[in-house]
Amino acid sequence: MFQTTRRRLAIWYTAVTAILFLLFATGVYLYVRTTLIERMDDTLKHVVEVVERSLSIQTLPQSKGGSRVNIEESFRNNAEAVEDDRIDLEWFSPNGKLLWSTFSGALDIPIQLYPKSQTVREVRLLPGGNRYDSRRCLRQVTKRIEKGREVLGYLRVSHPWFEVTKPIRQLILDLTIGALVTIACVAGIGWFLSGLAIEPVRQSYQSLKQFTADASHELRNPIATIQTNVQMMLAYPDADPQFQRRQLEVIERLTRRLGRLVNDLLFLARSDSGMLQVEFQRLPLDALLIEAIEEQRAIAENAKIYLSLRAIAPTDDSDLGEDVFAVDGDWDCLARLFTNLISNALEYAQPQSPEESEKGAVAVELQRIKRDRHPILQVRIEDTGRGIPESDLPHIFDRFYRVDPARSRTSNSPVSTGTGLGLAIARAIANNHRGQIGVESVRDRIGDAALRDRGTIFTVRLPAAKLE
């Protein structure tokens, strides 16, 4: 599908460029041709004017009456000048008889009065047939020379037409070669650009396809379980009340899970479409983190995980006072961001097996730093659980993405109540607050042994509030 679309885009690019180049080439051709013809016509008119002024007119005796043109004296000096410009002159008598010419032989072109320049072709009838042999093509101007009402003769000035056709043919050849090369280049560039243009669409389609499959999987299991429990209750209406109560509790728990999943999907959809309403206000990020940690304190104590917060105040900004950790943002959205990250850290900071006696720990660190001369509030959330494989780090914030099974909960962990969208929501909130979120996995090497995972660090950077 995408290859077909890419091919169509490339063809459209090439076709549009070919049409535009054809129009451009036609305009250039007409412009050059018209310019050459106009220059030739101006030359012919100029020669006619010069020759007409240089004609030597003699008055005949009164017995003969009238006047005549002295041909030898009139055209003797003009012959050499017109030869340099490839212009030929012909002088005809008043009755149309050729009297003088710069051509080597008489032209088979009858004399006609052309008020404007005309293109004519000399033709000859071939023996034994009706075909005509085209010999030469000329651009001509014929003018009748008069003195008063007396016609002295006809002056015809000719210029070779190849002075126009030769450069025109070369121009056509150059335009054709240029058009073919340009269209070939545009076809290649169009194929490349269409690939670049279609790549985001292809990636979005693949992401949507994967997202739809993952969402369907997340919805299918709870719905199937609810349906099974309902069928069991309908099939055994007289069953033990305790048994029915347990089934109803399972249904209620799965319903809450589905509700959270729908809410998370709705949040991400609104964030992607720009419809998410974020109410920015100045708030203390340290107080927000304290509240988020207090909400997770009971979970950490039940899981025997040490949860701590450390705020590092800068030494060079002591005049900031209470606004040292101020940030412009939405309290509910930021609370959701850090709650998701802290709960995720608590989930994977638990001991991975009963043999591990070391308690887990989650450390939250808040610090005000400067990057590119701009104040930044940096929050690091570090756990002591198993790290994330390097191959999974680029995809950890993808929706419904599942990391290596070694990082998933073990049998001694509580049943997951998450939707698999927590980290995706955290990234969306950070982006909406013009911030950044990243993840790294900490590992140590023990001697020549393999790398040992020592936990994961999530880092959130938000722009500090601008103080007036």
C-alpha cells in the first residue's frame, strides 16, 4: 500500500514538473524565435532605408520624359556591405524584370509587394512530375520605389532563413536534453522525497496498528474473564453466596481496571490531538513531590521498600527563597507524572526472589541546575531493582510496550493493576510542560563476570518558573 502511494507521489511530482518545464520551454522557444525574427526584420527594414536613400536617380531628357535609377552608381557601394551581413539585394524594373542582383543566379520567386517581412521558399518543378524541390528559404521585404507618382522600380531585400532556424534547432535540442535530464532527476528526487514524506505516515500506521492490537489484547482478557464469571453465576444461581461474592469481587476489580484503561487511552488521545486542557500556574515542585511520596508511602512500607526524597538547593541562587523549586505547570498532571514514575519504581524495586534478603529502595532527588544558561528543575527517581535491557530502553515509553520478562513481576509480587500506559502518559505530560524525560539502566561489572543490573534511573527535567 505504501509503495503504491510512494510510486503515485513520485509520478505526480514528475508529471507536474514535466508540464511546468514544457510550458517553460515553450515560452523560451517562442521568446527566442520571436526575438530572432524581430531582429532580422529590423535589419531588413534598415537595409531598405539605407539603400533607398543611396539610390542615384537620373532625370531623362524631356523627349523621353520621366526618371530612372542609375544601377551601377546606386548599388556599387552597397553590394559589399550587404554581403558582410548575408543580405542580398535585387532590383527590378517597373514591369517586374530583374535588372540587378547580388545572387549568383536568378531566384525562382515571383516579385510580390510585401508591406511587411515575409518568409518565402524558392521552389522548382521537377521534370516529369508535379513535385516541387525546395531549394532555399528566405526572409524578404519588397518595396516599390517611386518618385512622385512615377514607379522607378522594385527593391527586394533577402536574408537567409537559416539564421533563424539554425539557432532555433540548437535551442530545441538543448531544451530537449535539458528536459529529459531534469525530468529524470525530478523522478529520482521525487521518489526519494516521497519516501521521506510517506515514512512518518508508515510509522504512524504501524504504531496505530500495534496500538490497536495491544489495546485489543488488554481489553480482551478482562472482558473474557467478566463474561466467564457472569456465565458461571447465571449457570449456578443457587451456588454458595461466598463463591458468588468472590466472583462479583473479581468482576468489580476487572471493571475498575477497564475504567482506568479507558481513562488512560482518553488522556493520551486528548494529548495527541492537542485537546488536553492544561491549567498552568506557579507551584512548588518540592511540595508536589512530598505529596506524591506520601501517597505511595503505605505501598512502600507493605513491600518493605525504603522510599526517600532529597532536595538539593543551589548555593549560587540563595536569593530565590521559597521559589527555588517553583515551576509553571498543572498540579494534577505533574502529580500524575511523578506518581506513575514512583509507583513504577516501587514495583520493580522489590526483591526479585525470596533468597534476596536485601531490602529494595527508591530514591527521589530534586535539584535546580542550569543548562544552556537556563534554570532547570531536575528530578531523578532511582530504584535498586533489576535494570532494563539496553535493547528495550528506546521503547520503554511506547504504549503497551512489554520489556524483557526478567523485569516483570515475580510470583511473590502482587497482581498487576496497571494499564501499561503509565510511562507513555508520563512522557506526554512532560512534553506538554515543555520538559524532557529519560531513562537509563545502572550496571556494575564484578570481576570477569557478566554485567549485573543495579536498578533504573528515570530523569525528568522541567523549565524552572521565570521569576519577576
